[in-house]
Amino acid sequence: MILTSVLLTGYAATPAAASAQAPAALSSVQAASRPGNGTLLYDRLSDGRGTVKIKNGTAKDAVVTLVRGTSKALSLYVRARSTASVKVVEDGTYSVYFTSGHRFSTSKRRFAKSAVYQRFDRKLKFTTTSISATIWTLTLNVVRGGNARTSGVNPKDFPA
């Protein structure tokens, strides 16, 4: 079942500097309870050179989670209409899950309102050589001509 079509690109290149776009101004209450764009909520990676860049063009915040085998490797918070990158992805093949919504609870690791849970049908492979490393760009919003399909995930099966 196709829920969305997004742009998924990957290539080997010398890693570029990480980038993050700042979101619009927020009230102090929202800012205090909402993780910053690019916040690593979970990180079990240490010395990889691969890069994953997430573009979230939706009106909802998102958490993108990479899973290698059966182990969660990282979870990255990407605010609505923002971009965030991680540059320490170790070599390997990863499943990519993401959830989006409003009112993220850091203690429960879930969105409290309008939550949607999905995964990319295609896995991402990261490979590093002495002169290059893999860079993947994932776009969470629908893109005309996008080349990635996603499937819904039961919230109970989401790697929180």
C-alpha cells in the first residue's frame, strides 16, 4: 500500500558539512517542551562517516529512526519545514522508520497529537572507503516524481 511518495537519494561522496535550517520563532512554552531541530533522541553510533540528511517539508515535526538488523541505531528529531543531518552513520544496511505529529513527549518518545507511523520500504546501505562515504537524503513530504515508497507501521511495532 502506498501512503506517500518521497524523494530518496543516495550517493558516495566526500561528506560535506552538516546543515540545519532554523524553524520559525516559537513561544517560550513551545520551545521549552519541544526538542530542537536536529536533536539526537537516541544515538548508538560512534565513528561512522556516512551521512543521512532529512528534509521535513511537512507541517508536523518528525522523528526519524535508523535500525540496523534488530537494533535501533539512532533517532533524530526534525522540526516541521526544517532540515537536519547526522554525519556519524556507520557502514551497514538500515531500515528507516519515521513518525510525525504534534506535541512530542520526550518521556514517552511519542507524539501526543495527530501521530502517524511509517517506514520506508527500501533500506539504506552505507559504505565508506578511504576517499568517500555514503550520503543519503530523505524527504518526508510528498515529492512529484519521488522514488521512495512508505508503508504504515503499527505504533506498537515502531522502534521508540
